[in-house]
Amino acid sequence: MKKTEVSIAGVTFKNPVMTASGTFGSGMEYSEFVDLNRLGAVVTKGVASTPWPGNPTPRIAEVYGGMLNAIGLQNPGIDVFLQRDLPFLAQYDTRVIVNVCGKTMEEYVAVVERLGESRADLLEINVSCPNVKEGAIAFGQNADALYAITAEIKKKARQPVVMKLSPNVTDITEMARAAEAAGADAISLINTLTGMKIDIQRRTFALANKTGGLSGPAIRPIAVRMVYQCAQAVKIPIIGMGGITCGDDAVEFLMAGATAVGVGAASFSNPCAAAEVLDGIEDYMERNNVEDIHEIIGCVH
Amino acid sequence: MKQKRKAVCRVLSQTEMAPGIFDMQIETDLGAQALAGQFVMVYPKAESTLLPRPISICEAEDTKLRIVYRVAGKGTEEFSGYGPGDQIALMGPLGNGFPLLEADGKRAVLLGGGIGIPPLLQLAKSLPGRQTILAGYRDHRLFLKEDLEKAGDFYAATEDGSAGIRGNVLDALKEYRPDAEILYACGPMPMLRAVKAYAQEREIPAYLSLEERMACGVGACLGCVCTTVKRDGHSHVNNARICTEGPVFEAGEVDI
């Protein structure tokens, strides 16, 4: 039996395969396709202190090798999340990472505090969504702002804190260092890249929000590069994601220095993608006589 | 029994019924339990295409599924090239479908516009008795006409006046004035808005099948929402997922 267990901030995961926030709801919908017990963790869609309606439609546009989305963090709010979504996930033998969003520092902190008594294993702080006007990415594109919000959340959080970084910056290592310096227990990257598609027949934007976040295989080389750069820059663990569709893709991220990986848009093209990524990693380990996943984590540098 | 699943199936036949409108028969039991108005996600094979395409079910039997769709982009272009024996990946059946019990003891009128016409066939076959079907086409190529004539009293409108009355399906509704007690409609948004207004004026129920860009098709991504009049039970905002709570909504429930 190959060893796939990994640990982040003292929390152990049976394997490094997680879902990427926003692509998997709270697991309920995809549980008909993926045995959630197999996953290292389910990472839930961003939740705020109150329900958010999100952006107007169209919110989705396909592009070559990927997609743009501008959902705008629609979510039912922390009350419903605690009453409905977390208890659903409690039925499964998997870790739960709760993604937290907000418009202001106070809103982030309010959600973090509400989650303090919950069964959430880790908190992932969304400071990188490109589709909302206030909060989110405003905290993630400036190292001082990122430091401040990370430090504030660390003061209040009962669970380890993962800061989810935006690739829409000049130097992602500067953000990684700021998060680490402020006490973040881990970082996850990358969130989507801001993009645009124009509908040439209608002579307007394909998305009602004009811009959207680019995800899917098209962004994978950028994500691998940024994971690698951050792995060289900080000591805290990294959860890597961006265009992972199969085990081999995930192995790239692990070799670049990620301790765990997130499967995102791939679930849309293949509802069983998360489980198949795990199969693929195990298959890679088998084919290459890797006994312990740690043999390949960060092996390329 | 109605649980959705994904399966690789086999194309039985495909014909082009009108320019850009394709009629595909697929060998599968995926639709065995499907309700009229539900849809399937069809997965393109090209690696440049990430997302499945939502396509309404035209007819569903125990071992056969029929979709009639319009080529609108890269994915449907690819599907249109499939022939007998080719593999096709589907997930379904998805969505809620048209409510049938609401038509009990009422005279139902079915309204279809363009590529919104195909799901009316399964609906007409599922409703008891014979319904009035009004369909709006671009021109005289009245795809599915023969099938719909078997299922109900069929009237067409065409934009260019080359068959039926000139105009759209709302013009046909006003021309033929069927004594409707309940409406079922599928078609472009301006048509659905007009159907809603028509139904509200006459104080009769209308069930509208909506369409939106989708990514997952199963309710996880929140890409395909529509604005609802009341707070939605799942989302806790005035938004419902077209793929899951829909695609069919009572006209008064949605702000379109």
C-alpha cells in the first residue's frame, strides 16, 4: 500500500486530493458521482456572513481550453451553511476546508468566529475572487492589506488558516511571504485569472460582469509556475490548483512543491474528476515505485 | 429511479431536419425514467472544449433517447458530425421537467419557439388527451411537424410567412385564440416574457422552460441562475438554479 497521507498545519489528510472552492458546492451535488470518503478534503464554496445574490447572468462562458466565470460568490450565508452544509459533510470520512469570503475585514472575522465551534478542519480565506467589487481580491493584490487581514483573522481563528492567493499580481511570492509573515498556516493557489470574452455576434461581453475568472487546463502552466515560485519563497505548505484534470497534472503540482492539490473546473467536464485524479496519482506512484507521496512533493527545484 | 448518471452511449442515427437543426437518436436507458422537459448534458470530445452542452430531451423511451438541437458553437458542431455507431457521452436526466398534474381537467396549450419546440413532443405525449400545439419557426422548414401532428392539434407560425401564419408563436396564439386553461412554453426569452404577460392577463397558469449558460448541470457551480420573485429555498437569495430547481418554472415564480 502506497503512502498518500499528507499533513497541513497539524491536520492529516488521507491523500492530497481536494476539491477547489466554488466548483463543488458543499459536496452534496457531486456526492452522486464521487465517493466523498475517498477525498483528502472537500473545500466548500465561499461563505459570507449573510446571503449573497451574486452577479447577473450570463455568468459562464467557455473559452479555448477553459472557461470564464463571474458567479460573484453567490452563497446562502453562514447560518444556512452551518445548519445544512456542514452537517451534510459530517456524514463523510473526509476533511472539510471552509472557504470564507467577505466585503470587509469585519465580515471575514464574523464568519471565522462563527466557524470556531464547527467541525471545519481548516479555513481557507478567499482574498482572491476577481468577480466581486468589494473585499475579496482587494485584500489579495496588496501585500500590506494581505498581511493585515491575515494577522487579524489569525487572532480570531480557532482552526488553521489557509490564505488563497490571486495570480492577478506582479509577484506572487511577495503575497506568499506576506501571508506567511502574518502567521498564515498555509497558502492555496491559484485562484482564477481575470479574463474577458467578447461575443462578436451580439457585439457585447459574453459575461454580464464584463470580466470573469479564467480556469481550466489553459491556466495550468501558470499555476504550476506560481506554485513552484511560492514553494521556493515560503516554508508553509501549499495547496496547488489550476487546471488539474488527471493524476499526471496533479503530480506536476506536487513536484513543484504543493503538499496537496485542488480539482476545480475539471469536475464540470467530468463529474468523477476528483476521484479519478486520486486514481491517477496512485497509478503514477505504482508505475514509478513511489512508496510515499513525500518522495515527490517538491522534488523538482 | 430518476437518479442522474453519466454514461457513454451509442448514436443510432442522425439527420439534419432543417439547416443547422439536427435530430439524433441515441441508444441508452438514461432517459427511461425521464420526464418531459428534462434535459441531458452532452460532453464534446474535443479537448479544447471544457464544458458539456445542455440539450433538452425531445423523446425518451426505455432504451432510446432523442435530442433535436441547433448547431450554436463548437460543441454542437462536433455533435452534428456524429454518425451511427459513434460514441456520445451523456449525463442525465437533469432538471425538474414540466409538471403534468397541473393540467388535470384543463385545456392545455403548448407553445414552442425555434429550438424550444423539441421538448414539446415528449410533453404532448405525456399529457392526457389531445393538446393544442403552437410552434414558431424561422421559415417553412417545420422540423418535427409530423411528430407533433400525431401528438396534438398543431399550428405553425413562420417569421417569413412561408408556412402557417406570418409572425411568431405569440401571433399564432392571438390568431387562433385556443381556449387555453394552462400554458406550457419553451423558447427564447422575449417569447417567454410575452407568454408570461399573456397568461397573467388571463389569469391562467403558465409553465416556462428557461435556458442559461451552464457549467456543471447538477447545481454545484451556480452559473445558471434566474431571478425569482420569492427567496429560493436552496440558495436563500432570490435566485434559483435553472439546472436543478428548473428548467421549468411557473411564470409567476420568476422575474424574467
